[in-house]
Amino acid sequence: MAFSAILKKIRKIKCLAHPALLLFISGIAHAQPISVSDDTGQKLQFSQPVQRIIALSPAITENLFAIGLGERIVGVSSYSDYPAQAKQIAIVSDHQSIDLETILKLKPDVVVAWHGGQSPAQLSVLKQLNIPIFFQKINTLADIPISLMRLSQMAGNQSIAAPIIANAYTRIPLIAQAPTPILPAFYQVWGQPLMTLNQDSWVSDALARCGAQNIFAGLPISAPTVNVENVIKRNPALIITASNHAQPDHTLNMWHNWHEMSALKHQGLLFTDADLMNRATLRTLIESERLCTQIAHVRTRINP
């Protein structure tokens, strides 16, 4: 797609008035060197587009493939299983540690890490070895295409990524247009101990865009532990958890003991796909649409 056609497509989408996106598009036609800010605001500079990338989370791997950068990935984290090609790439990290020796042998131009997801001490070693680190940090659905935009800038493939990113924006419902009435929702991350998420999560943002309110949004910890009594007191109309392929399992069975809770009265125990919702990727936007449909059905049962 020609640059002019991409720009025309972008301008047609009203929700794309983000200054960073306009800067991204304007950069398609220009030569490098490259200066880009990561999702934390850290500025990175490269003499040319990055060619060898280490991805330190399954979501990062998926995001890079989504914008046409899969062939540039030389190392991934464990559980990087989507798309299928990712399974053929060398594993250089897991949830506990980074294989620094292997990373050095792979000679990456950049390491893309999830902000707060890896050992600061090990990342510090990479920085001391002059390996740039791009931090991905996503708190809302709208942050997903913005982050992809920055990754694309770093790799110099904006002409490929721009239409993908533009289409992603069209899948994000506006909070101002969220359906009403707003339904109180409890998102269960874990059962024992009982854990949830606060407002600093794309899951909470997805709920808001679907016309639901996270009942623990205001807690100061990103993944707080709560107790059953706190949930019952707030009487959520929705209790949601993630499962394999969104298939109902035993995870929410514990709530069947409280028949008077709104979520039980109106069939508001919902399941979302764990890989799609818990990894902040373009597929999260699709799964959020499905979640909105489920929530709409509950709303209809409450207000027929």
C-alpha cells in the first residue's frame, strides 16, 4: 500500500487523532537514522532499522509477528506459542530468569522486554553491555496499537504496519459510547488466594468499554488479593475469569454458594480466553468484542 493511501485511510478514522500516530505516519517516507521512545518514555536511538530482536514475553513475540517483524526475532521467552512459527525460535528466558549468555551469542540489535516483567539486575547487565532495551507497557486497549506503532518505527517497517495499526484502532469501542446501565464486575485472576486487577490493566479498560465497572479498580496494587466477603458485599452483576479457549471450567464454582448475588441471579459468570485476554495483543481487541457481547446478554437479562 502506498504511503498516500495509508495516510488517507488513517485520516478517515476519527479515533486516530493521536499525535504520536501522526508522527508515525509522517515517518514512513523518511530515511533513518531512527530515534524512538518506548512505552515508558525512554528514548532509544539506532543508526539503522533494527534487524535482530529478542522478545522477552509471549505477547511481545506475537505483537512483533503481527506487524510483519517475525523474521527479525532471534530469541523469545518460554510459552511463546503464537503464531506457530514462534515455536521454532530459540528460547532465551522464562518467568524467572534471562539466559544472558545465549542473548549475547545472538547479538541482538535490541531486546524488547515487558515493563516490570524481568529481573532488573539482569536487564541492567544487558544495558551495561550496550544492548538497548525497549520496554513495552500496556494499560489500556488503545495502548496496544500505540505500542505496535513504536515497535514498527524502531524497525523501519511503517509502510507494512500502518494499515494493520489503523484497523486495530477501529476495533476499540469508545468509552463515551459504552452501553448502560453500567454493570459492576469482578475479574478473577486467581482463586486461591483470590486475586483480581485494579484499574491499571487493559482488562479493566475493556470492561469499561463494554459498559462494566471493575469493583476493585480503585485499589493501589495492580494485582491485589481480596477476600470473598469483599466481593459479596459489592454484589457484582458479572464475575469473569480467563480459561483455556474460554471454556467454562471449575474456576468459578465457588460462587455458586451465594445464590442471591446478582451474578448468580442473572447468569453473569463469564469466561474469556486466557491467551487472548491476558496477553496484550491485537487478538485481545477481538476477544474484548466477544466479552462485550457476553456482557450485553447479561444486561438484557437484568433489564429485559
